[in-house]
Amino acid sequence: MIDGNKVVFAMLPLALVASGCSDDPAMSGTGGSGATGGNGTAGTGGAPTGRGSATLTIGDETWEFDEFGCAFGYEATETEVYSFSSSSFGEHSNGARVQMQADIMDDSGQERVEGDGVIYVVYINDIENFEDPAVDWEANGPADTIVVRIDGDNVTAEGVFDNLLTDAEVEQVQGTLTATCGIQSIR
């Protein structure tokens, strides 16, 4: 399922997206969905020295990404709404292409990353099969639902994720993101 927010998120500056992904599978998951193991690397903090990395854990599922690109500020995100946007592409354990993003929205014109009215979004979804997706988790809302924090090039998030694959009542599961922005990031 694609909503208007996800379409805008996918519109990160072309330089960030083009430099932040490769043809090689950059991610695999561990945990549910029959995944077999990850191939990511842990973030080291400080100034970006590599392609970045991210680890997203939702319940008992974990996805590790070898590349993680970030855009800091309205100019870098090319919008007047997203004060921070990040993206990583990879391959699910079943072969499906997936995208993971963490974003901070502030339409006040102040490029805030926290405070009243700031909205945080983290999601991972199948970007090939919209009819029968392999994965579709999203945490979206104010600080009482999810919080995305930025410390230099390190990004963390913690909150409640909704499983958008369930037809009946939406399954809600606690999740975390730990990431380091790569050299392809834009400020």
C-alpha cells in the first residue's frame, strides 16, 4: 500500500538515492518471514567514512542494511516539509526488493527535528510487489508513537510499528532503528 507520504519520501534528491544504492543486494533480514541472516555492518558513529549502515528491528525480525543515505534540512530534502530524510534499499530474504526510510517532518518552516507538531516516520516495505508485499511495517506519528533522534551522523528511532499486511486489526509491535549516515549524505 502506498500513501501520499511514501510517494513524497521516495522523492529524495536524485543524487542521494543514486549514490546511496547499488545493484548488489544491500540487506537481508533475520527473524520472521523465513529470513536466514543479515550481511550489514554496525555503525561506528562520528563523521561518515563509508556508505553508512542501518539495523531495523521490529519485534523478532531484524533487517541489516549495508548502505544508508541521509538528507539534512529543507534544502537537502528539496522540500519545505522534511527537515530530515533517509533511505536504504535492499533485498528481503525471499528476494523481494525493499526500501527502509526514516524521516522527520516539520511544516513550520523552522527545519525542526523535535518539538510540538513534528512528525516522525520509519517504515520498511516491498517496493516491487504492491499486490502481495513481503513486508510492510510503518511507525508514523508524534513523539508519543515514535521518535527519531539525530546525533551528528547517527540516527536512532524507537516506537510502535503497525504491520500493514494484516487484514483485520492492525498488529502493533515495538521496534528500533540504529543507523549511521554514509558519505553519500547531503547537508
